[in-house]
Amino acid sequence: MADALEGLDEQAPRSRRRALVLLVSLTVLSTAVSLGAMRLVRSPAQEAADAAPPPRSVLSAEVVRQEVSDEIVARGTVKVPRRTAVAPEAPAGAARAVVTELEVGSGDRVRSGQMLLEVSGRPVFVLEGKVPMFREIRRGDQGRDVRQLQQALAALGHRNTDAVGVFGPSTQAAVTRWYAAAGHTPVGSLEVAAAAGDAPVADAGRTPARDGDGEEGDASAEVVRDPAVVLREQMAAAVTVPMAEVVFVPRLPSRVSAVRVKVGSTLSGSALTLSDTAPVVVAQLNPADAALVEVGQRADLTDPGTGKNVAGTVVRVGAAVRDASGGLSVPVRIEPDDRLAFGLAGTEFQVSVVKSAGAAAALAVPLSALTTSANGETSVSVLSQDGSQRRVKVRAGVVGGGFVEVAGDLAAGQRVVVGEGRVS
């Protein structure tokens, strides 16, 4: 009996320990369930707070000093600014105008007084002058064309003492020397020489005989002058400058931009074309872009067909003209650094002109920082260190590369608002 009671006493502490462990486990489980339930059950305020967007943040950028620049890209066309067609007629007495000699080729540089070609044995010269050849110039003629001829001959070293604008004996002598230097004889002289042949010298070539005292003697005692002397005088007096043999070009030296004949060709129209400047590229820009382009600016020219790039310089910004569609455009002429071939005339090039603010130390901000009010005023929002913003009026300048040049109460290093973001 005593042994049985002693066994019960040993089992009692074990039962209590089990009960205590079970109680603790149930308590922990209950707490976990309660916490889980609390997480699942949310108040309306909590749900509204969770659904609200994250707080806004201000995006800003620094005010910097830099040159604001951008490229104007347009299409340009290769053009030859001023051209003069050389279309000589058949010389007097020739049945046809046949090219008997060709002295120049395409791209050649020509100077005043140079012979360009020979037609039916007669030369065709080029001289500098603005008045086109419109008549045959002969002894006694007067006018602007005669003065122009005298000036061109004097520039070649063949000076004369005739009155300005009068084709007299001295000018005729200058023409003769000019032709002789090129290996030719002027028109008029040839006709006189051919007509003279073996015929007797005209009476005008005779002088009265004089007696021993130097007094004129009997007219029947005339002596004959040297026929060669008389012939030269008659030839000099007959010198003319035909329309078919001289071409006046406004400016020389010039270049041959096109040759349409060869030796043996029968002329019908223009034989060749002279251009007083090398080919240029002319781009048509809208007035807003053209206002940012100045003479002297650099440009890049690209031939889309070959991909070849040529640098150039803007040499002229023209006045706005209205095109066929009614829009306005401004012609901008660009002179390539390397001479373009005359054969490229009419070819389209891609033109890139750099437009800049003209001040390397200009203040600039991102374009997104600029705002414009209903009345047209532009401004930026300057962000202070404490997060406050201050509106500052500015004057906008050149736009390029995502930046805009600004002038106003700003300083480099300040920050301006460019937008808003949200904290994630």
C-alpha cells in the first residue's frame, strides 16, 4: 500500500508539467491567431492611406554657363551663280561656222585677252566687260562698248591715245597688236591686203614731186611712195572688231563650266559656257532659322549619292522670297572649301549649318525648366535650399541640344525646377 502511494506522488509532478506546457502552447497559438486577425482586419483610414499616391518630389537641374548651339539641317542645290554663253557666228565670208581649233576644256581657268577657240579659221577672244558685244566696232565708232574695249586693251598692255570711247587710229593700232600677239591679223586688214594684191597703188599713195629748193614742182612729176607703207596704212585704217570674235564677261578670271563642241563641229548655238565663280550650294531656309545664320558661319555639305562631305562657308544670306506654295523661304549661299565640279550643277546636297548663341559664357537651363504665361512672359522656378521655390522672369534666347539660353536674375550653380516626381 505504501508503495502504491509513493508511485502516485511521483506521477503528480509530471502531470502538472504537461498541463503547464499545454497551457503555454495554447496561449502562444491564441496570440498568433489574434495578431493574424489584426493584420487581416484594416480600418477605412488605413485602407485610404495605403491607396494614396506616394508624396511628390521636385526634380531640378543646375543653371550652367555654356554656348547653346544647334544644327540647322536643310536641302541645298548646287548652282553656278553667273554664266556667260559663248555662241560665235560664222565669220564674214565663211559658209559655215566650223570649229577649227579648241583652246580650252571644262574647268579651265581663262583670263582676259585669251583665245577660247577658232571658228572657220578666225579667233574668238574673251575680254572683261559688262557691256555685251552688240555690234561690229569700226573706225569712228563711239560709245560705252568702245570705252570698254579700250580699257580691256589697256589692261593687257596695249594702250592708246584716242579720246575715251572713240575708236580712232590709236585704238585700231592697239587691236592690231593684240591680234598679232595671238598669231592673228584683225578683220579689215585682211580684206585690204587681199584687195590690194598686185594692183597698182591708189592715187592716195602718191605725193607731189619737190624741186631742189623744197618747193612743190609740177604735179605731173609725182613720185610713187613705197607700196608696202601705203598698204600698211590702209590696213590699219580698215581694222574692225567683229561681234563674232569677241566675248565680254563681267568678271575675269573665269572658268569654263561647259564645253559642247569639239574640233570639226559645226556650231549651232552655244559652243561653251563661262562662269565667273565656282559652283556654290544654295539652301532655302525658313525665316526663323535663317535669322540665326550669319555670313562667315561654317557649314557641312554632304552629297547623299556618294556620302562625300565637303566643308564650306556661308557667303550670303538673301532676302525672304515667296515660293510657289505661298510660303516664305530665305536663300543661303554656301561656298565649298574644295571646288565642286561644274557637272554637279543641279545636284541636291544635305546642308548642316551650326547656329549658336554667339556667347560661349551664356547662362543656360534645360528647355523643360522654361514656362510661358498667357501674356507671353517666360520664367523659371528657382529652387532654394529649404525646398521653397521662387519664380524668376527670364528672356529666352537660342534653343539647342535640349537647352535654352536665358538672361535674367539668375546665377550659375542655382537650381531650377524642371518637373515633379514621386517617392516610390
